[in-house]
Amino acid sequence: MGTKANLLISREIFKDFHKLPKKIQKKVAEFHRDFQSNPEAESLYVHKLDATMLDPKVRGAKIGSSGYRAILIKPEKGNTWLLVRVDAHDKAYDWAKNKRFEVHESTGVLQVFDEAELQGVIEEKREDFSTSAADEYPLKKLSDDELFAAGLPRVLIPSIRELNSDEDFDKIADYLPPDCREVLTGLAAGMSLDEALESVLGAEKEDLKKPESTGDFSHLTEAPSFGLVMLESDDLLKDALDGPIDEWRVFLHPQQRRIVERETTGPMKITGAAGTGKTVALIHRAVHLAKGHVEDAQKTLFLTFTINLANNIEKLFKTLDEDAAALIEVTHLSRLARSICREAGWNGVVRLPTDERIDGIQEVWDEVFHEEGLPENPLETRAELVEEFLSVIDPSGIESEDEYLTVRRTGRPRLARKKRRDVWRYIEVLRREIKKRDILTPNGAVKQARLAYEQNPTRDYAHVLVDEVQDFGLEALKFIAALGLRKEDAPNPLTLAGDGHQRVYGFKVPLSHAGISVRGRRSVRLRINYRTTQQIRLWAQGVLDGVEIDDLDDEAADIRGDRSLYRGEYGPEIRSASSEREQAETVVEWIQMLLDEGIAPHEICITPESEVIVQALEASKIQSRQLYAQQPDLGELEPGVRIGAMERIKGLEFRAVALACADKNDPLNNLGESDLAERCMRYVAATRARERLLVIQHSGEKM
């Protein structure tokens, strides 16, 4: 019997596995098992292809008796092989014949590339390359050794030398190995070589294991991986037999992997724009940490801001690892706060004292505005004063006039000291009316929960992980600190994920103000967008042009090197409409086109909700389904085009999204006059789209 071997499987195998005939799928699973036991077994028919392959390491193997072949890469050193393709005989060999399969000698990353294909693209595009200011282009200034250190194979360096701008780079980027493509993107955006390498590879340059040659695969299982996985069992292949497997379960970017496995003695922060996989990394980290408590059964807490996201994530944990899921408590902020308050003996009601959001509570504000002796409303309208309470006073846990006079109101209109004093007179009456009715606001409940927990910690969480942290106010952050940082020197106590671009509730509160210090090495930013195309990402980013987005602390978010993994066939489609009916007709026409292209109704979303659009869909015999709070979207199990408020689609994703913003008062038509939260909400809505985005704005005439 031969020596056992490791077999790393390419993500391309999983991506296309469901397209193979069922009997071939079963044969692949059998091949995987048998090969690792004895790669030299004659029954596997592993054979050389020297006469037809550019890379001599390429091997073929029979898969069943129906003419299918597996493409394997044999190491020059080590016992780790690669399974990179399964296809019909000719297709498999044609795919592999001009490719190189090499470990980069500087980064240790396995790279697959076709030098001739890249050169062909450059020959085709060369006439379109820019010439102005070519000498100033950052990639042009790098030496050959620096380009090599960035992960570029030496044979591709001359090709990169021909590029003069980001536009040129975009034309050929998809033909580069993904690791060096990402590093070069960071360098072109102004990052240093060390910054770009660490951001992409998830490790510092000195920690990378360098191979003895491009065929040395002996350290591949420890190296940063861009699409290879070692299966510890056949379970994933068995799952793949039942249909396409969710890639997020199996493949993590090296930076995500670093987040999952990193050991810390203090809090860690994960930032990144929409679609960069923050939640995926957080979910995997929770499972990784929970697995360490199988014997002591100590719970890990996974906390979100909204109930919908908590419901969705709870299902994802069960999909990823049922045993670990049993040790992870998934909940949202308000539910946890209410629960702890009740454990402390409080039996009142938690409500939001505002006219607009909760029915039956406007009488509280009615009492405030009928109170005699109050000064004239310093904020002019009732709605503005309500918003000041909801966005500043309540989430900050302010209980005295002095606290209100000194609070930082970042992102809110400036308010003079005299006006703040007058506002506080109204708030004193509001607090009296709330107390009289035995009501707690959600933020009030959070504060009471924190105080109760600090006096008597009734729950002992081994680890606390928090998503959507940009939407947590000061009191909520203090509550998180109490839950996660109660024990000094506890391992991996608190992990926070969020994005200032997506702050749609409240205003900026630096983590440090709540006693959470995450500066330096415990702060990580993800830069690769896996959800939206590059065109949609850039359009959405433009909605926030001219405003500074924070990094959840006192620094500006660093978006250098941010990039989408995919460049779509279509860019955002921008239309205009002068009436609700015209807007509805445009949306229906667009949706009908998508349906004709094969996009399923449940993969399309319209926001914000509009009765006129619903009626137009009905008239065109297109089924629709309303998205509601606290109700998960069941995907294909519930047919129909989705329609919902922008708040409702936060945390969801669709192949296509229509932003129906033709109302002249919609903030998208007045970005310069809109507040940051309104602009962030439209950024969030646009980035729910994976492939197609329709934006309808006001045409200038009356609606």
C-alpha cells in the first residue's frame, strides 16, 4: 500500500459540483476518499500528461467510466496534492493545458494563472491604455523586486509594466492570481507594501512560509489560501451531493481566517464596507470559540442590533455546526436587555416614546407638549425634538442637564447651549410621564440591564461577539463592555464587527467612550466585497462622497484598497420619473426584463415600499411579497418580488434591487441637504444588490 496523501480541493470543484451528473458526483466523493488512502492505487489511474500540459506537475485521473477526468497537481516536494478540476475529458484537459500551478516563492501562496491568456488580453486592450501621467502611476514606480514581493509571478512582471492607470489595471485584473491582484490594488491605492500584504494575506511578511521552489507544496496547509480547502471528513462532499454548497461555509479569505483564529486578551474590532464578509467571519469565529467549551458547556453570546438579523444568524449557525450552535446564544440587543431587567425583578413595559414608530404611545408626547410653563420649542417642530431624544439623549443614557450640555452630538445639527437648556425642560417632563406609566425605552432598558448586571452578573459568557456595532449607542456599548470585559485577562472576551458607512440609527459614538479599547493590532479591516459588483459598489460609495466616515472610533475609515471581487456585466441603471405612475411603470418594465433573463422573483427587491408599484405589479400579473419586521425572508419557499422599507432589507441581499426614489423629497435627490443617516440608509439599500441595480430619481417635475 502506498503512502497516504493530503488532497486540497479547489473551490471551483464545489462551485460546479452540482452541475456534474449524479453518478459522477458520487464517483468524485469516492475518489477523494480513496486517493487520500493511497494515491498510487492503480484503480485511480493517475497519469502524466507531459505531452499536452505546460506545467509538468499536472496529472489526470479517471472519474468513473463515462469519460470524465479529474485534474490533479502533483507536488515536487511534500505529500499535499491538489484537486483543481472535474469535467468531461476534453474540457478538463483544455482548461489545464496552458496554466501554471505554482507556489509563489515570496508569499507561499498557491497561484493558478495563464501567462499567454494575460498577454493576449494586454495585446487586445493596449490601444485603450491611458498615456497621461503614466510615470505617476504607483504601480509604475515599483521595482521588479517589489512587484515580486507583492506576490506577482516574475513571468507576469513585464505585463504589469504596461499599465498606466487604475482603468488599465481593471482591464486585466481578472487574469491575475487573486492574491497579487488584491495586493496590487492596495498598492495602487496608496498602501505600503507591508500594509497591503498584511491586509490581503492575513499575516505579516516575516511570518510567511517561503517554499524551496514553486513546486514545494509542503506548507500549503499552513499558507494563506485563496480557494483551497482540506476536508477533515467527507461530510461536505456528501452535502454537495444534495445541491450547491454555500461557499461561505467552506472558504474564507486569509484575512477572515486570521480573524476567526486570532487569540486576544482584549477586545477585537472588525470593520469593512458592506459585503466584505464581516458577519461571515464573526459567525465562524463564534463557532471556533464555542468549540473550545464542549466540556464545560459555557455559553458564547452572539449579539445583533436587529431582531431580523438575529433570526437569520441563528439558522446559519445550525447550518455551519449544530454542536457548536447549541453553545451559542443568539439574540438582539432589546431582547437581551429586557431579559436581564426581568431577571432583576422589573415587570414593566418597554416601549419607544415616539409618535411615528409605536402606536398608542403618542399620549406621552401629548402630555409633554401640553405642559404649561415650558419655553417655546427650541427645535421649532415636535418631530425635531422627538428625534433629538431618540438620536442623542436616550441612546447616550443622559439623565441630567449637565450631561446633556456636554455630550458630543457628532452628525447632528449644531445646537447652542441656551437651546439645549430649553430642550432639557421638555425632556424632564417626558421622563416624568414615562416613569408615571412604568415604561422603559429600549435604551432605558439597556441602561437598567447594565446596572443590574454590574451589581449581580447573572450570566457568565465565555465570549461575546457583536454585529452591527455601528448602530449601538453609548449605553448599549457600555452594556456590551459590562458583558464582555467583566473578567480581566480572559481570552478572546469581546469581538465587535461594524461599518460606519451603514450607521442608520443614532449618531457616532466612539468605542473608546464606553471603555472599549481596540486600537492597534486588535483592529482589522476587510477590503474585498463578495456581494456587489465593482460598478454597484462604486455607485453606492458615491452616495457618501464628501462626508467623513469613521472607523467606529475617533479615526476616519481607511477605504484604500477596497475592491469588489466581481465586475458585473451591467452597471447601475439610473432613470428618472416625474410621477408615481411613471416610476411604477419603469420598475415593472425592468422587473419583467429580469424575469425574462431568468432571475427568480424572490431574488428581486423594490425599496422603499410603494402601493402604486404594488398595484402596477398586480396589473402585470407579477406576484409580490411584503417584507415585515421580525419575519425572516424564506427565499424561494415564498415566491414573489420583495417589497419593503429600506430598514427592512438591512441584512438581506438580492440579485437585483430597485431604489424607487423619484419622490422629490427623497434624500437621494437632495444629498447635499440630507443628514448622514439618510445617506447611509441609501448606501445600505444599494449594496443589497449583487448584480443589478435600478435607481429612479426625481426628474424635476411635480410628483
